[in-house]
Amino acid sequence: MSGDLSLYLEDHHVMMREMVREFAEAEIAPVAEHHDEHEEFPWKNAAKMAELGLFGIPFEDRYGGADMDLLASVIASEELARVDASHSITIGAHISLACTPIHRWGTEEQKVKYLTPMASGQVLGGFGLTEPNAGSDAGGTETTAVRKGDHYVLNGQKTWITHAGVGEIFVVAASTSPDKGAYGISAFILTKETCDLDVATELGFGHSDDLEPMAGFTSGQKLRKLGWNASDTRELILEDVEVPVENLIGEEDKGFRVFLDTLDGGRVGIAAHALGIAQGAFELAAKYTGERRQFGKNINEFQGVQFMLAEMATRIHAARLLTYHAARLRMEGKPHKKEASMAKLFASEAAMDVTTKAVQLHGGYGYSREYAVERMMRDAKITEIGEGTSEIQKIVISREVLKDFQS
């Protein structure tokens, strides 16, 4: 990474970058290809990330967190994604999608019981919003929650859920008033047992005996993907799951705003993943073009190659500024919906462009699995889709922009 970012970074941000970069290069780089090829969740490295405190970076130490801030979390995700996006999304989805809605909207009792084991790195969490028939249209949620005395009964199916198998705590969207559409959705905390209990028990990470699994709440089919292959992505199945009333986050029928707020933060997180992927691919391309010789000279001496590198570096720098700015606004409690969407839109499209150029600059080798740039190109694509597609971001941005011109 180049450029003076002292206007944005404090000492603990610099420390976080150095620590995570050292860990990523020493522990993740040697095994990233293996986990991608075999589509294996990196349990051992996840346990090491827990020891480093990466699963609770922006949360108070009284909940087991590192007592830092969102920008520190963004930097950690960026540095992990610079080497491998699957490791990056492991902390990113956990922090922004599972921990954050409980931290921002939950009761003190919910924070102590559910946020603490996640922020301390004891167990992994996830976010159950997307369904087979409700992706970008979250208001079309078909999972139902029916109140029966002191509990709700939930039925439905979620898909494309990060940590659906390996995780144990989930924030789940369900319709409590189907006739109200988006204004009848509620947010609940659900628990299940990790699908890899033996591994978790051996590592002492990923499982808590204090959490009681809810009958009928299970992980479903593991999804095969283009990229992020070491990230655990599955379906979640809810069959007559009894969820205590005290596990309702906020008010009944008021969950949609919880999810919208969570997505705003999640978009900053996805921008960080995209930024890291782009940075990693750029560095590999710059190094390769300085070593590869054709027609009697290094290929980075050709103007066409220099122009490509210049474009890549510029897009990365702009994406970083947008991402850090959106993170700062959210940290300070200022409006940031537009800025989060802008950061996510620009950074994700920059990642796709930069990784594609990186493959091109590697020539035939770029198309080979011997070089990491092809994995990075595959990993970049999902950043244009997750947390709202690029098209959804443009809708959000245009609505926010046009507010200034409405009478």
C-alpha cells in the first residue's frame, strides 16, 4: 500500500495493519490455495485469528472485544483479503452481520449472552436474511414467526448464509405480520450447534456448551461457488423452531430497520474485502511485470503495461478513500447510507477490474492456478453481488442524491 493516509489512521490502526499483514503472510498465504482447491473452512487459522482478537475488533472489552473501532475492523479485513478473501469474510461477516445488529440494537442481556461469546472469538456467528425467493428484495421474506405465549415458532429457509454450517449464533429475519410486507419483519437471535463439533472441540474454538441449540434449526446444503471457496456458505433450515420472546431484537414488526442498518455497515465491510483483493492482485501484477522479460526488456517498461498499472493504482486509492470515509462516518454516528453504497459500488467494481487486469498482465500464467491472481479474480466477483448488487447500490445512491433536489 502506498500513499499518506495519516489523516485517516491513528496509532492503533497502524498497529492493526502491521499485525494482520504479518499474520496473513505467515499463516494464510502458504495454505490459501489448498483451502480454495479443497473448499475447506480454515478452522486452524480461524482459531489463530480468535487468539489475535480479530473477531471482536470494534466491540467493548466488557463483551470480550478488542475495544477498537470500525476502521480497525475494515483494515483487518482489507489486510486479510489482500492474501485471501475467504479468511477475510470469516471475520467480516461475523463482525458486521452477526455481532453488529446485536451490539447496536440488542438489550444488555442479549449482548452479554450472545455478543460476548462471538466478540471474544469463542463461537462464530451469521446473518439469516437471504432466501430462495428474497435476495435484494428483503421485504419479500417468506420465513414466518408466529407468537405462541412466551415464544415464537419460526418456519422457513435461508440461503447463501456465511457460516451457516460452522456457526452457532445467528440473527435471523422472519415475518411476524406477512400482510405488512417489509413493515412486518422482525429480527431474532437463534442458536444451533456447529456442524464440525469434533474439530471445534479439538481446537477449543467454535463451540460453546453454554449455548442451547434450538430444535429444528439446522444447516442445509453446502453451496459450491465460483470464489470464496474456503468460506462456509450453506442453507439454513427452520422447522417449527421455538424461539423465546426475549430473543426478539428490538420491537416486533420493526426488524426491517435493523437489517437496513446492518446492511449499511455490511457494505462498508464488503468494500474493505474488495479493496484488499484489489490491493493484493495489484501487488502481484506489479511484481510480475518487473520480473517478466519479453522482447529484451521487462514488460513494465512498455507504456501499455505502465498505463494499466497506473489505472489499477488509481482505482485502488480512490476505493480506499471512499471506504475509510464511509467507515469514519458510521463510527461517528453520522448519516452514511449513500457513502456506504458508494464505497461498496466503487470498490467492488474496482476489484473486478483490477483483478482482471492482473490476470491479463500475467499472460497465460494468469490463467493458471499456479498463480494467485486467478483466485483473486474469482473472489472479486461476489463483492459486486453480496450485501446488495451493484444495481441495488445505484438505486440507493440515486435516491439519496435526489433528496437534495426534492422540494
